[in-house]
Amino acid sequence: MGSLGPAPTLEACLERIERVDPQAYARTRNHLLGAVTGLSPWITHGMVTLREVAALLHRRHRLEVQHKLVFELGWRAYFRHVWAHRKGGIRASLHPGPLPDSAYASRLPPDIREARCGVPAVDQAIRTLYSTGLLHNHARMWLASYVVHLRRIHWRAGADWMIGHLLDGDLASNHLSWQWVAGTASRKPYLFNAENVARYAPREWWSPASAIDRSYAELETIARGAAPTAPPASPPYAQPAAPPASLPAAPAARPGGIDEPAPASLESTPATTLPLVLEAEAVWVLHPWALRAPAPHPQGKTWTVVGCLPHEAMGQHAWSARRLAWVSEALRNQARHLYRSFDDLADAVQPGRMIGTWAEPHLSPFLGARITGFEERPLFAPVARRCDSFSRWWTVATTNIRTLEELLDST
Ligand SMILES: Cc1cc2nc3c(=O)[nH]c(=O)nc-3n(C[C@H](O)[C@H](O)[C@H](O)COP(=O)(O)OP(=O)(O)OC[C@H]3O[C@@H](n4cnc5c(N)ncnc54)[C@H](O)[C@@H]3O)c2cc1C
């Protein structure tokens, strides 16, 4: 399964937040070796909310709301805004991209799945994805752009594949980012070339004389339907003289490619076997998207905390074995009883007793009548009218707000 990765505990998350250096982040975020936070597994699984991250950052740093890090937290909130408005519609192209949907292949070919497409930056990205479940934002963009625009594969095939390997897979951030790259949720396709890779990635990612070693003008014509010409035999740009150190997680290249890890079987998830009747006065449910402390009970009662790995909601896309193990361990650490569906859980609680959980769009269609979803306190004030661009949403969400402190006070 590759590297052990981030521990599924609140302590590990808080320690990571302590170490965030916002100034270094702003300077180096686009570099694969840059000072990114690495917080996405804990944020995705609701061990902390965006608001809690921002409040903890505010304790140590005085940040403007326009700071790069607050802005990036905004991207996650923006994708959730789009999801709230478009619902399941985010699984289809939001508007036409550079080519009609029918121009793209619907399946990911084996050379991509096996990390042997021959473009070092892309093969490195896939190996890193498989061995860690995580990938730097820039590498995700390169991988998606190569798949969609140079291989002409539909973004949906790429998005469905990638989310099944991510430790931080989030339907809104993942599928809408793929659409942003594809140009079906943005004004133009996102394109990158070998020169861009050489600027931001360690040497083993550099890809001279490969399919991405082209001018942006040529990439643009390919994305809009032209057949690619052969890439140049030697790099037409100056390579940086001093390559940065290697990314620790990047595994070695294998000419014959590597096997794609098989998805986890949900049947292997731990569960309380007996139809145990809980004698609790109120039951709080932890689930894979909300592994954090309960909301206060409206009548001040004490929650008995149980866990649920709701197969009905989790079956929406593939889960890697690493991610399933991560979430299962976090649940086992916090709850004695685990259930595999909300129905099983509701059956185990005496009628009339409240069952609460944090509301979350991944599972809201599956909650059922007995479970009450509590809304978290957001970091950004909800924007009622749908915004079709991040900049529009950001302008509305941060109007008259100057600092992170003011943002925290605004909701
Ligand atoms: C094709 C593609 C697929 C992606 N899929 C996912 C996904 O499934 N889950 C996911 O959490 N992010 C996804 N992202 C967004 C982004 O790449 C990751 O959030 C980020 O790389 C996580 O690393 P980090 O925690 O060090 O981020 P940092 O840069 O340190 O940012 C801190 C936090 O801000 C949020 N954030 C930062 N950048 C973005 C962004 N561009 N979009 C949304 N949120 C952002 C995340 O919650 C992140 O943990 C995707 C991006 C692309 C281009």
C-alpha cells in the first residue's frame, strides 16, 4: 500500500496545522516541494472543518482574507457551493468544453492506468497517486490536463478513476476540478507544457522531448481538435541549472508500468454484528465525512457516539484500501459500535430517541427520516445565488471583509 501517510487522528491534524507557515505557503504553493499544508485528508473526512482550520490559523497568524491560503480554502467552499446548487448535475459537463463530449473517449487506457504513458511528469504523478493516495494540486492539474486534452479522454473517466485512488477524494473538489481543467466549468481549457513542469517539479518529473514538450499555441490547437504533431527531439527551453531535491514519496519509475491497485471491498468493513439495541437517550453518528465531535444536543442530553460506514453512500464511487483503512481506524478510535448502513443503525436505536449527525452532501440522500442532520457553522457566509465562476463567488462571499478575523466573525 506504499507509505503510511498521515495518521487518522485529531492530534496529527492539529500538529499539522501548528506547522503551517502561511508566508512560505504563499511563496511556494505551486511548487511540488512547496510548503503546502497537507491538510486535505482531515478536512475531507470532516475531522476538522474549514472554519476550525481558519480559527486555529488565526490564533498564530494575522492573515488578510485575500491571503493565498484563505483563498485556497475558499476553493473548497466554492466547489461545495456549486454542488449545493447543481446537485448530481456536477457529474456531467456543466457547459460545453472546447470539443463536444462525444469527441472524447469514455475509458482510461491501460498505459495511463499502469503509469507507462511515457511522459515522466504524468507517470510520476500516477505512481505517486497509487503509492500515497495524495498528489500536489499542480500534479493533479497536469495529470488531468494530459488525460483530457492530449489523450482526448472524457474528464468524467479521469475523475471517476482518480477519486477511487485518493485519500482525500471529495466529489465536489475532484469532479469540478476535472471540469475546470477540461473547460466544462471554466472559460478555457487548462494547459501545461514541459517547461512548466521543469519550473515547478523535481528533475525526475521533467519531460523534455515528450508529448507535452510543445508551445501553448500548439497545445491550444490540439485541445480544440487538431491532431498532435510529433514532439521535438530536444527541449527548446533552458533547463534549470540546479534541480531541487526529490519528493520523498515519488517511487522509482518502472518501464513496464505498475499494477493499478484494486479498489477496496466495502464488505470488508468492520461492523457490529448483533442487532444491538442501544439504550442511549440520544445517539450521535460519526461517518466518513464527519469524524469529529458532536454538535451540542438541542435539549442538553448526552450523546452516545456510534460510527457508521454507510455502504449506500460510500458506494457512489470506488474507495482505495488505504482510504477505507484510514476511515475505519478513525471510526474505531472514537466509537465502540459500528454500522454498515443508516437503516441498520436506525433499527438499533429505540423509537423516539434522537439520532443526530453532521449534515454532509455525500450522504444526505441516504440519511432517512430518523436521522437529523446538523449543519456545521461555515467559514464563508452562504451565497444564495448560484455563481458560475470562483471569482464571482469570492467577491460576493468576501464583500467588505478585510481580515481572516472579520471573516470568522461574519458567520
Ligand atoms: C484534478 C483535481 C482533482 C482534485 N481532487 C480533490 C479531491 O478529491 N479532494 C480535495 O480535497 N481536493 C482536491 N483537489 C484540490 C487540491 O488539489 C487539493 O485540495 C490539495 O492538493 C490538497 O493538498 P493540501 O491539503 O496540501 O492543500 P493546500 O494547498 O495546503 O490547501 C489547504 C486546503 O485548502 C483546500 N484546497 C486547496 N486548494 C484547493 C483546490 N484547488 N480546490 C479545492 N480545495 C482546495 C483543501 O481543503 C486543502 O486541504 C483537486 C484538484 C485537482 C486539480
